[in-house]
Amino acid sequence: MSLWNPSKTVMVTADQALPGRASEIHLPERHYVLGTPLKPPFPVGMEVAIFAMGCFWGAERLFWKAKGVYSTSVGYTGGFTENPSYEEVCTARTGHAEAVMVAFDPAETTYSALLRLFWEGHNPTQGMRQGNDIGTQYRSAIYWTIPDQGDVADASREVYGDALRQAGFGAITTEIAQAGPFYWAEGYHQQYLAKNPGGYCGLGGTGVHCG
């Protein structure tokens, strides 16, 4: 009997996950569009949010264009494998979701405003997929970095869930949890759609407004 479920839509367990490696993936120092650092430490006063909403290429572009956002970067989180490669994440044997780290200035925008972009920017009712992108890496998730974010995210899920039900959609499947280790994706994934304007973007919302 196989030690892991071959279905990419079934979450792997910690003992089934790939082992990964101790070395981090090398990153460019600066954001290709914004010119800001990709990784912490960020300037004093900046807050960090982490969102997973399908393929991270289009998701990152959505946030780097938003008012008050200082920097964005893409990576893997919510799973078990240490410093996974993109190819490993695509096997669904790391447990990670493709995610975007957003550093923002709370004096210029709010976490609620970023949540609105998150909810309206994808379909959070699809489980382990987003459109034609199928697998645990494409699940919808919010990973909070401070407890207040968790409270706001929980409340917004209730509000948006009601709006989706009224529009005929199913229940929200978005995972909301405290952020764990964030492993940055390979350099070519960072700001991918700025470097490749004609590149694939499977991001698509439901058309239902949040608040």
C-alpha cells in the first residue's frame, strides 16, 4: 500500500511529506516593480499579511498594485516541507499553499481593505482548487501574523459567506490560521507577471462584492 494518497486534492500528513532541505532559496534583494526589499525586516510600522488564493502570480500582482502596499513576495506556507522547491510543491506532497506575503503601511491602508481584495479576487468556495488549477497548493487560505488579523479575518469570512450564499454560491472553504514558516519561492516566480506581461493568470473572482 502506498504511504501517501496520490490525489493532489487530499492534504498530505506531516509523516508523509517530503523532507525538503536546510538551505534557503536565493532571492533577489529588491522588488522588481516597487524597488523595496522582498524580505523582512521591513521599516518600522509596517504590518505583514499572508494570503493564498490560487496561483500566486496573479495574486501577487493584485496586491502590489494596491494602495499602501510596501512590498510583496511569493512563497510556500501552511505545510510541512522545509524550503521546498516549486516542483516539490506541485506534487502535493509538501502540504504548502502558494501564497503572497504583503507588507503594508497601516497608516495608508487597512487589513480589511486587503481582505476585500482577497475575497473578491478569487472564488473561496472551491476547496483544493482555483478554477482549472487543481491541488492542495491552490487552496484558499489566510494566515494571520498578529491576533487582531485573525479576528478581523474570521468576521469578514462570516460577512462574505452570507453574501456568497445569497448569490447562490456554496460555503467558504478558506482556511484561517496563524502564520507558520514562510518559504520564499524561486526568484523567477517573484513579480512574475511584471517580468512576463503575457504570462498565465488564472485569478478570477465570483463577482460578489465584499462589504
